[in-house]
Amino acid sequence: KRLTGNIFRGLVEAAGRVVSIKAAENKYQIIKIDIGNLAENIRIDDHISVNGICLTVKDIQESVITVHVWPVTAIKTNIITLKTGDFVNLERNRAGQIYQIASLKGMGKTYHHYS
């Protein structure tokens, strides 16, 4: 089991770099981002904040994650202005970390761990 939901503090945890951007047939964009050491604690279907925009990790290969940006997100944010090579601000979803803290205090089991 995993804790669901999103908790972001709004604090930049690390910087990543856009590796590639391409349009998909379904009118969404596929963005690959090198997230460096943050990749150690990220899994497929986790949420990550990219420049303050919550996106779902669709794939991960070593330190590069793949996220999909749907048209409504592209319209309502500035994410479509990104180019290959641009740096982005990153923050992991804190829901799992908060659950871990509660578990250490005897309030439940640990399902997800962030170091």
C-alpha cells in the first residue's frame, strides 16, 4: 500500500535539466527531465513538482524521468515555454515523508520512504 495525495511545501529541493520535449499523438507533451539524485526516491506514478507544477512520473530510466503534460496544464501554466537544456526547479511529493514521520512516532506502518 502507498499513501496517496499530494503535499508540496513550495520549497525548491533540487534543480533538474530538461533532456527532451516532444508532442505525442494524443496532443499531450512528453517531457524528459534529468532529476539527478532525486531519482533514488522516485517511482513510476509518483508526483513531482516541476517549476511548481504537479506532474505524474510516467517512466524513469536511471536519473531521467518522463512526465506527460496535458493541454489543460499547458494552457494554464508556463511549462510549454521550456526548451531542451533548460533548468527546472524540483520538489518531491511530501505525503510519503510525512507518513514516515508519523510511523516513526508509532502512528502507523511505513509504506514509502524518502531519505
